[in-house]
Amino acid sequence: MKLCEFLRPASLSAARDNLRELGTKGMILAGGTALHFMQDHTPVTAVDITRLGLSYIRPDGNFYRIGATTPLSDIQRYRAPRWAMHEICRRISTHQIRNVSTIGGNICRVFPWADLPVVLLAMNARMVVYSDHENEYSADEYFATQPAKRFLDGNILTSVKVPALQAHHGFGSVKVSRTTAAFSMVTIAAVLELDGSIIQSARIAAGSAIPFPRRLPNVEAALVGKEAVSEVFKEASTKAARDVPWRSCEGQSPEYSQHLAEVSILDALERAATFAHGRAE
Ligand SMILES: Cc1cc2nc3c(=O)[nH]c(=O)nc-3n(C[C@H](O)[C@H](O)[C@H](O)COP(=O)(O)OP(=O)(O)OC[C@H]3O[C@@H](n4cnc5c(N)ncnc54)[C@H](O)[C@@H]3O)c2cc1C
């Protein structure tokens, strides 16, 4: 994109109106870090949404609500009971990028290496989108296709609602990269709901080594009703091969991607079980 003009509307409705008037000649600007990856040189007017009061994290009933323009570094620093979003944020790129990159920017146009969609799918988060009124989408609906398609006619993501994990919930995430700031070779996130040592439900998601972030239903099915122990986790992780076509990325072969995914799923599940037991004590 080639930014030719810059608007800073004073309200959400003004931003929406600006975007509707501009049509394909306008684009929402949050942290602006993704421009680097958008190679086409179409001239556009940027509509800056970073001063609309959408940068916050607060408890909201059974959720934590994160405003769309909240920088990743704020999410990384936030601490509260049953909060786990900081874990993946500290693994995204560098401090400098995290200071400007926003949660909205990360999930409104999903790049293959995006880490937050993976975690939000596992956590069963809800996305709030403003047009004439606010609509809420489950993570499964929202990430069913490239979300950028949702934001063509002036719609704006306003917040993300992350369910507060309960005492019997466990969360684990794993991001494998060659260096601290490198793109992910595979990212896995897992949420287990336990009844004692038995797994009541499981949400496992993957990204980077597959074409688009998604859940792994065969892995999930291999966990439900079983004991939360390493042998079960190991057996479940081998089902990842049935779930998705693992692809070559970051210089690795599809076979290596699949191997890395299986090892990472096992690791994420062990972490989730430890997290749940820690909560229960
Ligand atoms: C060198 C580098 C390495 C990176 N590595 C990683 C990594 O390993 N893992 C990872 O997850 N991320 C990584 N990122 C960040 C990621 O690639 C994106 O650049 C970033 O998440 C975009 O956030 P932003 O706030 O800068 O969005 P912007 O660049 O401002 O916007 C991105 C897109 O989303 C749209 N948009 C933004 N906010 C909204 C909204 N509220 N409603 C509707 N549409 C909106 C914009 O119009 C645009 O199309 C990296 C970035 C860089 C520069």
C-alpha cells in the first residue's frame, strides 16, 4: 500500500463514515507494521483509529476485554487471575514491534506467521466488530476465512473478548522459531478442561506450518474422556497428521513441519495440564 493521505477521525462513527466514503481507496491504520508486508503500491488514505479509546484491557464478566488498538506490549505486561495472553505476546517479534503492533492489526489481516489467531482459537475468544451496531463472532466463525474480507465496507474490529480461564482449565502455548525475533516455524495453543484428571473438553489450534490457522479436531477428539497424562498426549499428537496438510515454511519440509507440530502439541498439552493442576491447588 502507498499511503498518500492520512485522516484521524474523532469518533468510531466518523471513522466508519470516512472508510465508507473512501471505499477501496481507504484503509484502517493501527500500528502500521503490516504495511511492510503489503507489497502492492495502490494509493490509499489511511484512517488512523489509535485515538478512539480502543486501547485497554479490563475484566468484563467471564471475559477479559481487550480493545482493538491495544499494543501487544501492553498485553504482554498485563497480569490478572486466570490471565494467559501474555505468554504468546512476549514471543512475537521484538520489543519495538510489540510496542506499536496491535491485537486488532494482528487478527484483522492474518498473515501466515500470525500467532494470536492460534491462541484466540484455542481460547474460544469472541471478536466484536462495529458497523452500524456491534456484532460478535466466535473465534471459529471469525477465523473460518481470512478476516480481512469482513473489513471491506467500513467495519472496524473494536475489541476481543478472551474467556477468563476457570480453576479446572489449563492453557499452554508453544512457538518454535529459529531466533527470538524470527517468524514462527509452528505455533500451537491448547486449552484443556479437566474434571479431576479426566479431560472434559479440549481446544487445540495450530498455525504457521499450515496454510491458515485452525483447530485440530482429530487431536481434540483423541483427548476427550481420557486421562490427562503424557501417554494420552503423545497418542493424541500423532493424530495431527490427519488434521491438516502440513506445509513447507521457513525452509523446512512438510514432513519436518509435521514432526515439529507433533512435538509442539505434546509440549503444549503438558503445559496445559501443569497450568490446570497449578490452578486447582
Ligand atoms: C519484522 C516483523 C516481524 C513480525 N513477526 C511476527 C510474528 O512472529 N508473529 C506475529 O503474530 N506477528 C508478527 N509481526 C506482526 C504482524 O506481522 C503485523 O505486522 C501486525 O500484527 C499488524 O499490527 P498493526 O497494529 O501494526 O496493524 P496495521 O499494520 O495497522 O494493520 C494491519 C491490517 O489490519 C487492518 N486493521 C488494523 N486494525 C483494524 C481494526 N481494528 N479493524 C479492522 N481492520 C484493522 C489494517 O487495515 C491492515 O489491513 C511482525 C511484524 C514485523 C514488522
